[in-house]
Amino acid sequence: MRLTDLNSGREIGANCMLAEFGGLRLVFDCGLHPKLDGRKALPQIDKIQGSVDGVILTHCHLDHLGSLPLLLKQHPSARVYASGATTLFVRRLLSNSIQVMKRQREETGNQDYPLYVETDVERVEHALAAVPLANPRIIGRGGEEVALSFHLAGHVAGAVGCLVEHRKQKHFFTGDVHFQAQRTVAGANFPRTPVDTLVMECTRGATATAPSFNRGKEEQRLIKAINEVCDEGGSVLLPAFAFGRMQEILLLLQEAADAGNLADVPIFCSGLGLDLCDYLDEASRKTKQVKFSRQVLRDLGILPLSRKYTQPGKNMPERGIYLLSSGMLVEKTPAWRVAANMLDHEENAVFFVGYCDPETPGGELIGMNPGGEFKFKSLDHTSTLRAKVERFHLSGHADREELVDFAKALAPKDIVLTHGDPPARAWMKETLAAALPGTRVHDPEPGVPLAL
């Protein structure tokens, strides 16, 4: 096998990997870099020489999905293999990406946008092939063949890891993984038998987990913190990814409300996340891979966020819980815009409930001391941080200790690290090398083939 990481750097960005098995070429994911603009956000798909025999889409977050229309434009005969649940989400998320890119063109003048149009998304939709879980799918050409089998990854609705069997060798690709059950998805159900190669994410490689950490207790701590702010007359902003994290938090809030343990204040959500509730509801009914019902919106009395924003610096006109995207407080998203009304007021709070890249606005806010200045450049407004800011460890990614344990169980000859920033990769490489002295651990150079 030969692997080429097509991401633009050793980071969490435009996730895309070329895997070559003899003469067969498979591409794992094809995302957009969340921190770069225009064509700079694309993976290095021009480095793919020859035809693509198949694309494995591990899940539908845009850092794994967002460039797929361009890959299929270059390789229109390629099929896209995904879980049944994932095939239900692709069209909606890519269509939303087009609308976002059109707004970016208007606001920034970047002529690269939109990077693709609806006809390109239709090509992707027609190429989709739903693969049942743990049911091998054979892909072959010219006498060469591989067997793919998908296994639930627990990261988000529809997410899978993929086992590739080729010439009596086994190679496992984790994709993004979470081993513990969440409310919308079960924990990862990966095989724990020996493989030759393990390609593994390492998002949380630089984050130590306290031995006493318990996810249920962390959720209780979040609910308690929300109640304390609301009971004192403040509002809470919960930045959350529209796909997956928002629905997960909705179910947590419903559980607290049903137990009589949630402040009696209105809850506001934003457009895409609300819309995706319908898609997760459909996936829950059609597959056994998702657990979600849109009834939660009625049970909680969810209100749509007003399209008319309050002047920056002025407090929100209605006290409440604001569950809005994006999870990293990316500029010009609803969460970012509402933060411009929250931060100046000491009775409010911003609680982060998922992974947050240190270089995003959310990461900047988490690292800011009280009284610091947070700039909303396109609003021509600077907030003085008086609101409470706290991070709750409810990530959809596996702890680094869990990843090391999983690698030990598979005892691979080679481990290839992916989906992690440099400090995360460095910790994982050093720790895995010590834990598995007979295993070669690779942190591949982007764009440079790695022969295994």
C-alpha cells in the first residue's frame, strides 16, 4: 500500500488521503480547510495521477466532505462509498456550502467563490453508494481488488471507520472516532483484531484527560452552569456545530428539562442546525445508525433566532439559551454575531461544548483573560470581555489514551497519523513508539507518498 496525505499541512484542515493498492486508487474523504479561503482551502487533489476507483466518505463534516464535488468533477466515474445515514446528509450540507460561498464572494470579493455549483453536487449525489455496516464491498479493476467494510465510528451521525483487505493484508482507517456512546449515536464499534496498517486520527493528542473525568458528570456541570447564569438574569451562548453537536445538545437539554432541572427560559437555535434535525430524524427512522427525533424541538419549544440582529454591544433583548452554529465561533456565523451582544455584559456566559481550534475566534476567546478586547472586525466593534467564558469537554473525538489503547489492541506493523495539529501528532508519535516498540509510527509529509 502507498499513502499520500493530500491535506495542505500537518493539521486538521482539508482532510483527504490517497490510498493505492497495487493499481487501485481509493480516496478517503475530500474536505475544505475551515481556516483558509478560496482555492487555498482545497486539498491537493491535482496530485492524484490516473483514475480514482472509489471514494470513501467517512462522515459529513465539511473538513471531510466540502471539496468532494471538485474531486468528482475531475473523476466523474468514481463511486462514493458511505454509510446509509451519511448518504442522506450529503446533498443538504453541500448545498448549504454553496450558499455560504456565494455570501463570501459578495462580502469579500473573492472570485474563487463559489468553488462549485448545484450541478456538481448532483454529480456527487448520483455517485453515492450506501454500504451496509460490517458487510464487505468488493472494488476491483484489471485483476486487482480490495474488500471494504464499514464500522460505526461514534463521532457523529453516519460516521464510519473502514477496514480495507488487499492481498491478505488488512488496513484500518479510523476516520474521526469517539469510543463512548453519545445521545445521537452509539460509541465506535471497531474490530479489535490485528491489522497490518492503522491510519488513525489524533485530534486530541495534545490534550490530557484527567483520570477522574466522567462525561456524564461534565454534562451535569454544564447544565448546572447554564442554570446559574439564567437564574441570575443572564443569557447563555452555546456555540455548536450545526451537524451533530447541536442535535446532541438539544437532547441533553431535553433530558434536563424532563427531569425538572433546566432553567425556564426560551431556547433559540439557528437555521441550518434546525433544518438538519429533519435529516437526523429521517436517518433515525431509515437506519439503525442514528438516534434522534425532531419531537425534541416541540418538547423544548425551540424558537428560531431572529434574522434581525441587535446592535453590537447591546445585550440580547430576550434572556435565554442560544444554541447556535458555528462551534468555533467562525466569523459571520450566528454564534459569532450573537457573541457581539453577549461579551460586554457580565451576567452572560459563553460555554463551548466541543473541539475548538486555538486559531479560530472561539479558540481566541477561550484563551482570553477577563477584561480583554475581542474584535469583531467586520462589525467595526470591539467587546470588552465581561461575560463568563468556559469550555466543557464534550468533544466528539476520542481521548488520546483511548486511541493508544485501540492501537495496542490492533498491534499493527505501521501506524500512520492524521487529523491532528503538530503538538497532537508529536505526543501520539512519541507515546505510540514507546508503547509499541515493534511498530513503525509515521507522521507523513503532506503531498509526499509513503510506501508501506
